[in-house]
Amino acid sequence: MTKPAIDLDIRYFKRYPTEIIFSLNIKNRSFQSKVLDYSFQGLGIIVKDPMPLQIGDVIDLNIDELNIHQKGKVQWIKKHNSYLRAGILRIGVLSGSLKHYGLSDILMGFQKTLRTGILDIKSGSIHKEIYIKHGNMIFATSNQDKDGLWHVLLKYRIIGKEQYAEAIEFRKKTGKSIAAVLVALGYLKPKELKSVVELQAKSIIGSLFVIGDAAFEFKEGSVSLKDIVTLKLSVANLIYGEVKRTADVKLLEKYFLDSIIEFSPTPLNLFQDIGLETGDKTILSLVDGRTKVRDIIRLSPLVQDDTLKTIYALLEARILEIKKEGEAPQGITVEEVLEEACETPRETVEKIETMYAKCKNANNYDLLGVQRGAADHEIRKAYYKAAKQFHPDLNFSLSKDMKNKLIEIFTCITNAYLSLKESEKEKQYESTAEPRQPRPARVIQNPEIAKAKFIEGKNMYKKGDYEYAAHCFASALYFDKSVPQYHYYYGCSLAKLGKWKDAVKVLNECLELNPNSSDALAELGHIYLKLHFPLRAKGYFYKAMQLDPANKRAKEGIALIGNG
């Protein structure tokens, strides 16, 4: 049976195809290698000739063309006769140049992986920063006078030149902040201050879309902004507006006129928090996966330049994508995309919690609210309705915990949709073919979000918040069950909570993936000690010591047995 027509696997950071030859040095040997694609946080490479590379290995990356000089960790390998393919995760501070990465792709990736930190961007004497918390842009700074709050106030005629002069004088006398001066003089009401700061932040971030080549560095970690008005800006809406405003029409005419565009097959992209005008919606109604851009321009109510900019902005926001040659149209209609999209209410915490609990036990039909035997178009309609209701970006103002749950709900309903589509195709196949073994349900793997959840869980574990840590590790496993460490830490958290039976099960799953995990063996030993099975515990401790004579937990266990 063929794979589903709609591929909904999620990549949070865009991958860029390339062909760059470089030397990979491993154990004092040099291997000719090639970068096939790269993203903000990883690389796909090919290495010629057999080589000693394994999953989990840490290697040095030196690729001048991409300005990458750091370590990387091998995430996966595929061996062929004369070469080896590997996926590499970059380790440490992530940096690069905006000539290699799209700013919109980076910001959207941050939002979807709930990153926290500061994106530092420099170009010559220009230095700007975007503050990001749990994926949301909350503030922006610039060393350019034209980006200052005074300039924004004058540019948008919020104050006049006379008021500006009076405010400057008042500030010199009092030493108050600009915001305090504006409020004290009555030029702004306190409740209006946030909208002005938001206007300034959007202006600073928007200017980066036309900056061209610039070096960036993402300083991941907590951000603190004392006495500053923080914001929660919609990434997709800002990208859409700025790209639409600044797009180079001549380049678009050169590269896009003969392209065929269609809707993204991924609801995570389709139902974002973007304010579409009437003309934009009309352009979307002309998208069918068959019509070229030049023909859409002829039918558009907007002039050619505005139509091209709108299409490009929709491409950059990932609502649309360029159709690959030879592929059949997705068959997604504008009614499915726009129906109630702008009126969808923000889901309440109660509704999110209810659906989150439902994801743990309900079957695929109940999750989507469809009857068994439902037609394909009914299943898709139900899926799109659920995707709109529980889309992470449409609820971007919620807390991080709620956003985490929304991401899990979104993945859960997507898995349900894919499984039902597979099931329906199975039935169609079986009605015309010989009986055969059913295929397993397809599950989406999201290693990027899994890693983010794991890191968050480790931080909570170190702080002693084992309940929240267990929630994070369980989420990591939900998105990627292939990493032994995720199972190990989840098992440790469960043990800390006194859930011995569950902890034993999870740690044994770790050992199935990595039989040589001395840490998992030692932890099992301690659990059996708690359960008053000293002989069984002793066996696990000695197995751990055989694998790693220096294992601290195993030594502690043996000492406890000796003192018992």
C-alpha cells in the first residue's frame, strides 16, 4: 500500500538543501564528507568510505562555508555499501549568518519549540537583540537612534516636536524613564504605553528583515527584564506583515511567476495567528495546487506587485508552499483553511485540560469526534476543526505549561488522523487484494521538541521538582521513544515519587534500548532495595559494577546491603 497522500511530519526548523564538501576528522583520521542539508540546529551529511561512527558520538564540525565551528552529536546513521549518512545535532551556542538562514524560519522555529533566550544580531555597527520567552517575542533592543522610543513616537505622530522638546527637558530635570515622562506629562495614558512599546519592538524586529547579511547568535537561557513592559507578539503575524511590506518584487517576478503554489498539508502551518485582509483571502481562494502564480495575478483583485508580495508573505509564513514537480495537488480547499479560522475562540484552560486527559485514553475516532466507518473527507474535516481549536500558535498568550499541553494535544490528534487514514486505505486495499498482515499505526517523531522537554525535565529534576520533571520526561518520550536517556530519567523521577512499579517498567525499557546502561541497572537495584528484595538488588548492583566499576549509585547500593 502506498503512503498517505498528505505527509504531516513536523519539522520545526526549516532545512536548507546544499552541497558542501568538508573534511570530518575522527580519531586522527580524515574522512571526505558532504553536507546535504542543514537547519538552525542540525546537519544532514554523507561520509565516504566505512568509518567508526556511532549514534551518540560527539564530533568536531568545521564547515567554513556555513560558519560552523563547533561540536556535534550523531543523532542517527544509515549505512550503505560505500558511504554513510548521518544526522548531526549541533552542540553549544547556535550561531551563523542570516545569508544562510531565514530570520522568519528561525523565529518560527523558536515559537514551535518554546525556546527561551536572546537572539543577538550584528551587522557592522548595527547591534539588535530579540528577547524570547517560551517561544514568544517579548522585547527588542537596538543601538540605532532611529529605533529609539522617541523616534517611534515622532515617526508615528504620537507626539509632536514641541511635546518632544518639552519631554526631553522634563527628563533632564527629573531623571525619569521615557515611559514615566510620557505618562507624567499626560502625553500617554498608562494603558497606552504597552501598545507604543509593542510598536517600537515590531519596528526593530521588522528592520531585521531587510538587513541582508548579518551575524547572529542565540544565547539560550532565562531572560530578565526588570521595569520593562514585556510583550507577547505573534511571530507568524509579524513575519507576514513585514515580508509583505518589504519583499523585492523584481526578484519575485524572476523566480515565482511560473511556480505552482498550494496550501501546506500541515495544520500547524495552516492555522496560525495571522490577520488576513479581504484581498489576501481572495488570493487564497485562487490557490488550488494547479494554477501558476502568473495566472493567479491575472485573477487577483490586487495589482501585480501587491499580489506577488502577498503570495510571498504567505509562503514565508508557511501557509502556502511551492508544489513540487510531478506531485498531485493536495486537494485542500480555501473553505477548510478559512472556515471559522479568524473567529476561533481562545480555548480555555478547562477545555485544554479536558482534551489533554482525553488524549491519554480515548481511541482515534473519539479523539476526532467521528463515527467508525466515516468517509475520508469527514475525517479530514474533523481533524482540521480540532487542529484549529488546539493550535499552539492561536493560543500563544497562554502559559508555557498550557502551550506544552497544546503541542502534545496537536501531535496526538495528528497521530489519530494519520492512523485513521492508514486504516481507511488498508480497508480499501483489503477489499481488492489478498489478506495480509496489517501495518502498524504511523507515529510522528519530533526529536527537537523531545530534546527541549528532556532538558527542561533535567533542570526540574536537579531542583527537586520530581512531579514536574516526570511530566517533562513523559512528554519527551511521547515525541521520541528511541533515546535511552529519556527512559532512564523518567524512571528515576517515578522512583523519587514512590511509583516503584512504573519506574521498574520504564527503566527496563531503557535497558532494552541500551543493555549496557550501568546507571539504569544501579537505579533498579535501589528500587528493589526499597521493595525489600536485597538479593535481587545485589544482582543489579554487581551487573552495574561489571559494566562501570566507578558507578557511584551501584557502590552506594552495595554499601547499604553490607550495612543492612
